[in-house]
Amino acid sequence: MEAVRTGRQALQALYGVAIHSRSLPVFFSLAGFTEAALEWADETSTAAFEFGFDESISARSAVAHELLADGAARVLTAHSFDTG
């Protein structure tokens, strides 16, 4: 567990791996995200979620909100990711 908020660099590393494998990048953080990381997540359709110490989960990027509201299959199709 990191004690500092997750920065843009961590999201970029995940994004590179996800795009190479034609997958939706999904990142979970317990410490939260920097503003730069969240801006970048929205620009690149990276789903950013934050875990709360009360065991809650919060969507922190636009695609993360879509995943919670619409379900994975619909979001993956809308963002041109392989669903099967």
C-alpha cells in the first residue's frame, strides 16, 4: 500500500500494458489520486477507482463512473475494447 496519492506515472505504466493487450486500463488506489493523474485518466479513458478504509469503492474518473453505472460490456464496446 502506498502512503502517497497515486500519480500520473503509475497510471501511464498501466495504460501502456493495457493498450498493448487491447484491454481497458483499470486502476485501484487506497491512497487516492493526484489531480494530474485524474485529468490524465479522463483524457485516456482509464478507469480510476479509490478504496475507502470503510471498504467502500468510489469511481474517480469518467470511465470508472460509466463502469459503475452501465456495466463493463457496454463501456468496453463504447470505448472500442475487445469484449470477448
